[in-house]
Amino acid sequence: MASDLSEKVLEYLDQHGSVDTLDLAEFVQEDHQKVVGSVKSLQAAGDLITVEQQIHKRWELTDEGKTVVEKGSHEALVYYAVPVEGISQSVIMQTVPNAKVGFSKAMSSGWITVTKHAGEAVVRRKVDDIKDTVQESLKLIVGSTPNAVTDAQKQEYKKRRLLQEVVTKSFLLGKGVDFSISVEKPETELTQEMIASGCWKERKFKPYNLDSLGIAPERGHLHTLLKVRDEFRQIFLEMGFSEMPTNNFVESSFWNFDALFQPQQHPARDAHDTFFISEPKLSTKFPSDYLEHVKQVHSEGGYGSQGYGYEWKIEEAQKNLLRTHTTAVSARMLYQLSQKEFHPAKYFSIDRVFRNETLDATHLAEFHQVEGLIVDHNLTLGDLIGTLYEFFKKLGITQLNFKPAYNPYTEPSMEIFCYHTGLHKWIEVGNSGVFRPEMLLPMSLPEDVNVIAWGLSLERPTMIKYGLNNIRDLVGPRVNIQMVHDNPICRLEK
Ligand code: PHE
């Protein structure tokens, strides 16, 4: 069954042979777009009708053009404002609307003259009467005889923004070879029954629209941080690193600080910097031999080190906290490695860490760290630098610079800077170093084994990649869900 409107179109064609859709829309008292819609569906039903696109151009007055038709052209208004005895030009300029255009047109039409009297410009009429051609022509153009005005004039009025050309598209309809006044609705699917009964031979089928876009399936969207995390993970995996288990946000001070040769008086171990846990407040299980070695290296030294020379307390090491860096995970991993027969290894982690920070545009109290480390015999600072170049090259960063730094657990330590070609400056991207013997030897790793490691935040590259300048746009109430929906997957330029 065809729609009422399609039937009306066919009936009209049956009686009149052909019609333009604009006229038809007026005849059936329907919106033109709706008529066009029914024409499209008739077209899809076969060769019922012929359809030919028509382009109609017509002139319409602009708002300025309408006032000209109503009140007269700008130049005529200037002319009429000039009394026979003359008037000061500045009065005309101030009182007549659009006086600037009107004045120069009235001058070039030879309707008025200007003379100077005692330093003042006085305007006088030059002719006794005028014919306002602009006003008359505009009336003709939008009236019944637009062709009475030359194209050149129309173009001039268009330039003066009195007229605009409006283009409309319509279709000229005629009867097609299969014309009929009733439409058989075409089948959309070929069914098993049609094949079995053979009736498909008589049926008309609607052609498939292979250009139509499918409906985008509803699905979840990864947060930008997760997109960038995926990309980092991919890079580490490509470089042969294995992921460390990072599922414990709560850590003991022992693994977060003591194992890393961070003295118990270190300011980072203050509640101003670290979130301590009140319940359970303390951890109780530690590998006892290893704990003894850690205690010894802090208080008395050993392994060629003089230590810090203070009284190391188990109570301080027991305090639970939210880990302040993923290097706590690296320490646990290295300890595990040291308990088996040694083999070289490459590890990475990307997960959340917590610091008691004052929140601002670049600091959050919880953020993510990306950390990589390599354990092998006789690794040097050269190996670290080479690895960093390799790693950052995979992020699309080729210019690196290093600045000496300090970490309790690395020596030497280096801050990593990269040249940001967009921002045209060096920006700090991470921290790195060679783990100290005071950290590795208490674990009983072989003496010639070194560990090179580096860490960076996940938020910073994410902000650069997705053009955010406030870290609070990444997490918390300010996150724009649409941003999460719209941002593409992360590809760090390789
Ligand atoms: N743990 C350091 C930080 O939190 C990063 C780092 C990791 C430094 C490994 C050196 C080696 O900034």
C-alpha cells in the first residue's frame, strides 16, 4: 500500500501528464519536502514516474531592499531632505538614514551639488525633480515583471545588498513506462515461502541501498587515560617487557620506602606527603632475613656502604599507606626474582599511586605512574640512556635531555626532558636511575647484577595528546563524558 500522498501524486499525473513538485506541493497543500519524499519512494518502486531535477532562481528583497521599496532609495531620501534653499552637509549626514551611500549616489546621479560657504559644506538641489529608478526597479523585480529590469541592474542591486538570489530545487514529474495509479509496495526481503511457492517471479523487490550507513552500535567507551595506558602497555610488550602485578594500592612503608633505602626520617614519609592507613594500621608479615638485611643497611651500612647510621625501627616500616609510587611494586618484584636462580628480566607497570598533594591544574592526589625496569648483569648508565631513547622513540619523541637528580634508591639518577616540537620547549617527562647496591644487595641479588629503571606519569602525556590543560578534566566531577565518548583511540606517533 502506498501512502496517501504518493497516490495523490499519481492521480495528479494521471490527469495532467506532468507537474513540477513545487506546484504540486501547493496543489495538495503539503510541505514541499514531504512531496519530494513521496516522489523518492515512488522512484524506488520501479519506473512508475519520470523525475527530472529543476533549478529555480528567483530574486528576493533583503530587509534593506524592503525599506527602499517602502520609503524610497537612499539617494532619493537624501535628495528629498535637501530644501530648495540648501542645507548644511553635516545635518544631512546626521539625520538621513544610510546618508553616506545615499549622498554619494545622489551626487553621481547629478541630483545635488555641494558648495563651500565660510568653511561649511552646503548641499543644494541640482535638478527640480527626480525619478527614483532604484525603488521602481526593485518593485518590478519582485512584482510580476522581473524581466523589465536588466541583469546588470539586478547584479548592481545585489552588490548594494538590496536584492538576493534564492535558488530552489524541485523535480519535474512525468509518467514512467510502468505508470499506474496504484503502487504495489515492493518486497524488501526474499523469503523462503516466496521461493517455495514461486511467487517471487511476480513480485517487485526494493533494491538494496548499499550506501546507507549502519546504525552505530551502542557500546562503552574507554576513558582517555585508559586509551593512553593501552598504548604504553603495547610499547612495553613490543620491547619484550612483562607486566608486574599492581593490584595492591595499600602497601606497607617497608616496601614503599625501607626496601628502597629511603631513610625513616625522610620528609616524603611524613603525613603531609603520604596517606597513611588507620585500619589496619600496621603490616606484620615480612620476609625475616631480608628485613634484617634492610635494617642493617639503613642503620649500620654494609655491601660497601656506610648506611645512614640511625636506629631503624620496625614500627615505622610496619605503617600501612596508599603507595606513593609504583617503585614499591618494583621492589617486591625484584625481591621475588632474587629468591630464585637469577635470570635477567624486563618488567613494567602502569597503575595508580597516591600523594597528599594540594590539588591544582597539574596535581592530583591520585594519579598513574608508568614504570619500566631492566635487571641484568653489568648494566650501566649507557644502557639506561640507550633504553630511554628507544622507549621514547616509540612514543614519537626523539630529542631527549637528562639532568642529574636525586632519589634515595638510585645512583646516578636523572630527570628526563624531551623537546616538545609543538610547545617549542623542553619539558620534564620522567625520572630514572640505576638502583643502588644498598637496595639490591640486601635482597641477595648477585653482586654484578644491576637494575636500570625509569618512571613517568600517565596523566601528562594524556593531557598533551588530547589537548587538555587542566588535570582535573581527567578525573572527578569535571570530566566531560562526551569527551570520553568522542576522543579517538590513542596512537602515539611512531
Ligand atoms: N619512583 C620515582 C617517582 O616516583 C620514579 C622512578 C622510577 C625513578 C624508577 C627512578 C627509577 O618519581
